[in-house]
Amino acid sequence: MKLHGINKILITCARGIAPFLAEEVKALGYVVESSHETGVVITGEFIDTYKLNLNLRTAYNVLFLLKQFRCASADDLYKKTFDFAWENIIPEGEYISVVSQVNNPTIRNSMFANQKLKDAIADRMVRKTGSRPDAGPERKNIVIHLYWKDKEAWMYLNTSGNKLADRGYRKIPLIAPMQETLAAACLLAAGYTGKEHLVNPMCGSGTIAIEAALIALNKAPGLLRSNYALTHLKNFDKEYWQSLRKDTLALARKKTDLRIIATDISPKAIDAAIKNAKTCGVDHLIEFKACDFAETDIPEGSGIVLLNPEYGERMGDEEKLVPVYKNIGDFFKKRCQGYTGYVFTGNLELAKKVHLHASRRIPLYNGDIDCRLLKYEMY
């Protein structure tokens, strides 16, 4: 069996991001059949996973369904896994890893299910090739995902490997950095297209500004990294992959006439942001400056101002942050007329101190923190 034909493709994401991921998938020409809190499902050929991996900004992983089967016990899992023709897709001596989510009364620990699945794959490979694959936790080569609920199991090939959020440019993340996929989701939720000014005070290590630059250039984020799980498959189409990367790169612009401005009160943060932007190759597009957010330059005309202030997660922090949120409201009113303001925060009580009416409250998550992207119209 080789990876030909049409099957389900599950594209995963962080909580709250699925609506924006769905729009991205549709923009690539696919039909979203269903969606849930952490992903969307489409139908496609295996070769479609190449395009999805390269282009999606808000996705975690692109999973191609290998097999769906009835599974009542660990013995069932072993047998049904062993029956699959792994030798047709896994090269001899390859490294594999298994990830699972299990909700079955016969299994107390998902690690046990992982081991059963690994054993079945290894035993099949030994039977058919005489060679046992290496196995471990690193998602760098062949990655198998198992979803097992009650008596039904789904076995996927993770074509991404490590999360697509790991673009590779964030070498200096600082404390509590915003993940790349979340930054991209915030920009898409704010309606940013790269055809308007983007101002990002409190930029931290620069993730929002860097993702904005990638959008402005129409540069696919997947071009930033070279290692994907799909490149380790026996049936990997290297010629098509290289051609696709070349064609995707050709769609990128060299520059933008719109300004992207990123500031932070911490010179250390600005230094880190500049280094991250250089690694990404977009430092020439972003105007970095160390200053208080209220002193950020606002270009004439209109655009988007997006801030990600602290939430006050530690005891005693909230009271210190009250004047910060109040000053954000003053900054919007006095400096940002004609712009649309956005505040991403995990503390809605502090958000009230902005003292402006939010026209939209977009639910998103930063890890386990229930957050909102609040929209403010400045007429």
C-alpha cells in the first residue's frame, strides 16, 4: 500500500484558532467538511499535505488518515496496526515516534498504547524487511498519531513532524513569548492583510511584527524550515516538493510600502526582536524602537494597532497593571484616531480599565489561559 488515493486530512491547531485556520484552508482552495475546537477536517490526496504544510500560518500539524478501525483492546490495536503495510511507507532504519490520545476503559496509560503501536510497526518491519526501526519521543522523522475513543480508533500519519508553530526564527524568545501561530491568528482576526500599517507596541521578542511582515510579503511560513516528517517517507516526492517550494517562494513580494512598527520599553526585548527578525529575513521591513508604548510613532492615515500587555498572572501584579491598561485607552484616544485598536489579554477585569467600548471580543487561548482579542474603533 502506498499513499495514493483520497482520504481525510485532519489539520490541528490551538484552542480557539479553528475559525481562522478554516478560512486559511478555504483560501488554499479546499472545502472544510467539519471543524472542532482544535482542528478542521478536509478530504484530499496525500500530495495536498505538501501544500498545506508550506502555507498554513495558524496550524499545528497536518495529519493524513491511514486507517480507521474498530478497536476494543490493546491486542486489537496491535493486530490492526501489524496488518498495515508499513514497509511501503517507512524506509529501513528510519526513526519513528508515536503520539496518542486514548479514551478507552481497557487502557489506563496512553504510553502503553504507544508502546503497543510501536511494537506492531517494528515487528511488521522486521517481518517484511529484516530491519527494526529506531523509535523515541522526538517528532523529527516518521510520526504516527493515534486517536482512540471507546471502541473506535483512527491512525494518522503526521506529515509535519514538529509543530508548524516552530518556524525556526525565534532564537531569543524572552519570558512568556507569544507562539507564532497565535500571533498569526491575532493578525488574521484583526483583519490584517499586509495592505495597511501595523503598529505593535509592547512587542516583546517581536513575534507579532515578524508574522505581520511575512503576511505583508505574502511569504509562506513553511518556507522558513526544511525538515518535515513527510520528507522522511519512502514515497516522498522530492522533485514535486522542491518545485512546490520554488513556486511558493515566487509568489512572495520583496518589499511593502506599508509600515510595520514595533516598540518595547525594554532595550533587551528590542535587541531580541531584531535578532529574531534577522533570522527570519524580515528585519529590513520592521521599524524597531525601544520606548514607552505611548511614545510609539503612529503613521498618518489608518491601520491597525495591536498590543499584547501583561495579564497580571502573579499575585499582586494586577494592581500594578491598572495604570498600564488605563494608559492604553488614553493612547488609543489621543494618538490613534483613524486606526483600529486591538488588545490581546487574558485578564478581562484589567481590560475594563481601558475605558473604551470594545466592538468585538474574539475568544482565543494562550496556552491554557482563556483570552480575548478586544477590538476598539477610533473614529
